[in-house]
Amino acid sequence: MSLLSFLAALPLALQSATLPADPHAPIIGNWHNPKNTVAVRTGRCGPNLCGWVIRASDKAKADVANKGYPPLIGTALLRGYRNNGKGRWAGQIYVPDMGRAFGSTVTMIDADTLNVKGCLIGGFICKSQIWRRES
């Protein structure tokens, strides 16, 4: 490598060496619920992680519409999740057919599997689902 080539590549190498790792990177992608009736795309929302509905079955869309809530597609289900380390995020999960958000955690079981847990009443009543990465 010539000195000129080395000097030209140096700023890029230094910049990439100083960029912090994105703590949300492993969880970013498309995921579906156990019955494959809803798919969510996760991504950054400011410094946090959020997830928006990208696909829903006709029944899921009708359930939400019949209760007078906004259309399901585009709705942020996962809101303001912060990485707590070790493959775990905490935030709020919005339940569209209830029109409410609840405290929630998302735990990455492996590269293609999430455990999504939402709780009411200070964590005394909880429900979990296993979400799978869409291929």
C-alpha cells in the first residue's frame, strides 16, 4: 500500500473505529407474533427502539376497527424501548384492541426469536409471546 493510499483511507478507518456499536442492531428487523396475524418492523426511534405494524390479517385489522381505534398498519406497538444489556429491552407495548400501552420487556432468545412480555398492575399480571423473525 502506498503512503498516499494509506493517508486517503486513514480518516475513514478512524471514523469507523470511534463509532459506538448500536445496541439495538441485533433486534432490528421484521418479526411476527405466534399466530402470524401481525408483523412488526423494529427500528430506531431517536436513541430508543420502536416497532410498527407492517402487516396484519383481515381479522386483526377488523378487531381493532370494530372497537373504534385507528387503523392497525403503521401503528407503533413497541414504544421507547431501551437496551438494558444482555439482549433485553424495556419500554411500552401498545395493545391496539384495548387502546392502551403497558410496561413491557423484550428479550432476545436467539437471532430469530424474541420473548415479548407485557405487564399490568406493576408487573403482577403479565402475558408473554414468542415472536419469530420473518425470513
